[in-house]
Amino acid sequence: MTDAIDTDIQVRSQITNPSLLENQQRPPLATRDGALFSADWYLKQLLRGRIFQVQAGATDQGLTDEATWGALTLDSDEFDLIASIPANVIIVPLAWEIVMQKFGTTQLLEIVLAFGNSGVPNATSLTVVPVNQNTASTRKSALTNNIVMNANDSGTTFVMEGEIFRDGLQLVEDIAADDDASWGSKFRWSAESPSDLYIVEGVRQIAGFIAAQAGQGFQKFTWAEFESGEDIG
């Protein structure tokens, strides 16, 4: 039988930031009364410069001009978002937000985010540039030049391997006359539970589809990005 051993853990209480130099041994940190605190996984990756986003309406990081998305029904070769993940890169999708400015008429609104392969967007599309959500970081995304939005029809068909998110809305009345005033809606998926977490390694794609009769609006896609084999904890 092993005797119990008391351990006295010493922590550093503080209200100011210590040195942030790399590869230094540091004690556990605590509030002034000795309560331990730590960064959660999301904040840790943000501090490391590992979280990126793309946002667009009709333009990259557009503020006022809404995009026009795929018409009427889901179409596996008409991409409202497609991110091509290169070899030796892993991404963890974190959130996809869609703001509908217009729906159109009485047709369904269908929204799908999936991972798979083989999709090639039509040449008429908007290339968007990933933004590091840590403005103090110099890290660049490996998906630079590999994400497009608002692609026209007649690309190459996307082959889905798995579905990340599906949502929609059954419109039951004609809203064409006043959809701007009365029907503004926001749809949001976020990785907040194990069932919503995905680790997608290249070579693969993340594809998003926003299908309505004449849907228009804005979207933002957010992810954490790592190299294959890297500890992502």
C-alpha cells in the first residue's frame, strides 16, 4: 500500500501579463486569491494565431453589397463556399454564419455545409483571402488562394463524404414584395459539442450551399488550422 503524499503546489498570482517569450518554463498562474486559471482550447488557438476566417457578400470582406447565391435548389456543382484543403494541412471547422438579406418567393431555403472532394468551382467566382483573427500574428493560412464564394453553376460536381450542418426554412407565403423589411434571418452553425466537431485533413474540401429562389446576403466561415502530425490540443 502506498502512503499518501501531500503536495504543495505554488502558483504565481498576478494581474498583469508576464513575459510572453517562447519556450520558457513558467509556473501555473492564478488570481490574487490563488484560484488557478487557464485558457480554453479556442482562446489558446487564437493566441497561437491558428484561427482564421473568410467573410463576403458580393466582395471579399464586403460591408454593404450582398452576394447572390445558388438559385432554387441544392446543386452540387454550384458552390456558395468551397475551401480546398491542401496536402499536409488539417482544419477544424468552427463556425459558419449566414445572414439572409433576401429570400425570393415561396420556395424552400436549404443550407448545407459538408466535407468531401472533387469539386471545382466555375471560373466565375469570388476568391476570398483568409484573415487571421489574431491581428498580432504573422501566420498566414495555407488556404490562401484556395477559397472561393458565390461561384456560378456548371462547375465540377462535389462528392460529399460527410455532412457537417444542414438547415433551412419552408416559406409559406409570398415574401417577394417585402422580404428586405420583414424576413431578415441569421443561420449559424458552430462547433460547440462533440457531435459538431470535425477534423478535416487535406487533400479534401469544405463546401457550403445556400439555395433559395433568389437568395442574397452575407456569410462568414471560421476555422482553426494546423499542419498534419502537429499536436492540435
